[in-house]
Amino acid sequence: MITRTTCTLALSLALPLAAIAKEAPAIEAVYDPSGVQWHTSAAFASAELIVSGPGGFYWTRSFDKGESLVLDYATLTQSYLPNGYYSYEMVLSPRMNAADKKLADEARALGEDVDVFAAPKAGYVFGGFTVSDGIVVNRELAESTLKDQVILDDLIVDGSACIGQDCVNGESFGFDTIRLKENNLRIKFQDTSSTASFPTQDWQITINDSSNGGANKFSIDAISPVSNTPFTIEAGAPSHSLYVDDGGRLGVGTSTPVADFHAKSGNTPTLRLEQDGSSGFAAQTWDLAGNEANLFIRDATNGSRLPFRIRPSAPTDSIDIKDNGNVEFGADTAAKEIKVDSLDGAGNYGQLTFRRGNTDEWGFGNTDANFYVFNYESTHNHDALIINRATGNVTITHDLVVSGQCSEVDGPCAPDYVFEPGYELLSLGDLQNFVQENRHLPNVPSASEIHENGINTREFNFAMLEKIEELVLYTLEQQETINALNTRLSELEARTSE
């Protein structure tokens, strides 16, 4: 093998299907003995070039408008390019003004997938080149100088036909009816319509690249006026890479599709959804894949995280989203916004749990008898709160502790004002009259009020404490009276004794 330190890359540019302001993207390729440079016009904000070649060669670079992108030995940090065929693809990102960007963001926020830009659309440039012994081979098709033969009638061949420069006298056809035989195989469909309202697109079936070391492939090319390659099959593609059965089902990797789209692979069949940034939105790649461990969605752009998984043998209706937006876990009869049912069918907890790490878990659950708030900690499980379904009784299995600081913005934290001088305490006679008339204590809600409005536990406890403190005052007042009576009794007893 001859080692070279320079090479010239002769590339053929295929312009994109989408017009850019009714013009193809302006791409300038400049060649010199050390390599090739690419430039984009000011109509684009940036461009990304991807080149792949023999032996796993892969090279990609991005550059902004007005910058040059160079592919040579200096940028590759190697003394030669491996022999073989290289293919490349260039994605041109449009340049948007602030108004276009705002429209794009608003459309994306609404979930719309439409063109909202007045700016140019994305452009694509693709092609290939061949390196042989460190240099690029650029072969052009030779034109035949033989005289054409014109047949002014229908042509019927009773037998097989061979077309091409390498057909020989006595060709052995076997079962072939038509054989194309030469080193550049092309079938071109040229539409000569001249009326503006008729389609005029030319097409071509291309068999293999025409350059030394080029790709072995079968492709369908659009030739003119649009130029691109919408369909390609490389040699070496496995059997049934693409298979459409008599029912219209599409098989990828299988000849027996059982669904409208059936993808089959020996290891994690995957559907990739890649937004490449060519429409002005940020690049993002998602994978939808499945294997023996799970069905998952992978965020390939951000560290291949797996934000969504479904494990094999998950029960029916593990997650059920109703047409009104209600969500149910374990059944399909959700009448509330979120409903959790037991998933094992054995009457065990229907659980909603919150886990921190692998050892500390809190949750809610229910059986036919009770509703639970439970806690699980590595070595034991206990129910912190139990509500009985039949009685409505609430059982707290441990101490109830209420903590926090009291704010006196809405009133005092405790009725200690009862002990302040000047507090107007009802006389026992007035209290007796109030109780006989109202059948409840002052400032305490009646039974009918509690039945209708329920209880504010803070206010109710505050009122109870107020009554207790007033009861203390009544008790102290009665004790003073008792002490006075005892003194008078002692004096009377002394007088009687005298």
C-alpha cells in the first residue's frame, strides 16, 4: 500500500428535495492538494457534516455560517485515509429571526408539527468519494461511440435478452429473461412531458456505485428536476430486512409479520426518533425499544436515561387512562382522578407508596376491612394509622405529636386571658341560667352546630381549655368561700364552748 500525506477529495453533491426559497442550498466545495473545504451561504445558521468510511471510519464536525470545514490529514491526525468508499451527509440548519423563533416556540408548545417559519427550510447535501492507494479515484462514464440502432416498431424477443457492454455471444441465461451486464448498471426513466401541468420527474434504478471501492447497493434515485436518493438497499442486508405480506403488513427482519408493523431482532428491537435540529428546534433523540427485561423509552440525548419502563407479565390495566383524564392503576373503572386497585387479584393491599432509597417506604393501602397509612423499614412493617371501614374509627398506633410554633395573628394561642385581672367571669347563677336555656356552655358549639358544620379541632380545644381555666377560677372562688365559712364555724364553736 502506498502511503500519501495529501489527497484531493472529489465529491458529487446531491441537492435536497425541499427547496430553499425556491433555490437549492448554496454549498461551495473548494479543493486543494491537502483536502477539501466546505462553505455555506448566509441563508443558514450552521451545518453539520458526517463522513463514514471503511474499517469503521466515522468523522463529524459542525460549523457556523461563514466558517470553513476542512477534511485533510491534519484534521484527521493520521498520515493517510484507508482505501475504500466514503459516504457523507451534510445537514444545514436554517437561520431564523426573533419573530420566526417565537412562532416556532409557540407552535411547539401547542404540540403542532407544521412549518411556521418565513425563514429558509433545512437543506441536505449528501454523496460519496473513493480513496485508492491514498488518492481519490474519479471515474466518469465512458460514452459509447457505436452507431445507435433504431427499431420503428414493437420489439418482441422470443427468448432471453442481455443488455450491456459485457454481454457475449452464446450468453448462458439459465432462467434469466432479461439480463443487464456491465460494470455500470443503470435503468433510467426519463419523462419527456412538455406541458407545464404534467409531471416531468426523471427516475433511475442504480446498481452499485460506479467508483472503485464504492458501495454495493440497490437504490432508486430521483434525477431531475429533483435530485435525491429516497431508497437504498446495501449488499449484506439480512434476509427479510423489509417484507410486505399479502395483508399489507410490514415486516422488518421477518417474513411472517403478524401486525401492521412488525420489527424482529435477536437483541432489543428499537425504533429511534431523532430530531436533528434542521428545522430550528434543539436536537433530541428518543428510542422506543423492548427486550426480555422491559419495554422502555430511552432519552438517548441525555445520558441514555430510561424515564419509562414496563416489565414483562405486568397485569392487564396496570395503568388505565380514561377518556375524561382519570387514571387508574390495576383496573379500568376509574371514577376519580386517580384510583389504585390491587394488582394481584388476591385481596391484598391496593397500594400507593413513596420510597426513599431501597429501605424506607411510606404508603397508603386498603383491604376490605380497613384503610392504612403504613411504613416499611428494611426489617419490619407497621401501620401508623388505621381507619375502620365499618365503624369509621381511627386508630393511631403510636403517639400523636403536634409540633410547630403558634402565631397570634388570628388570636391568642391559649386562653390565659382568663387569669388576667378584670376578666369578667360569669357568676354561677348566670352560668346556670345560660346552661338551662341553651343546653351547652358559653363559647362552645352546640351538638346541632357540630353535626352541621363539624369541628375545628384548634378552636374546639381552645374553647375547652377556656372552660377548664374558668372552672379553676370557680373552684378557687368556692375555696375562698369554704375557708371563710370554716373560720366562722370555728368562731361559733369557740363561743359555744365558752
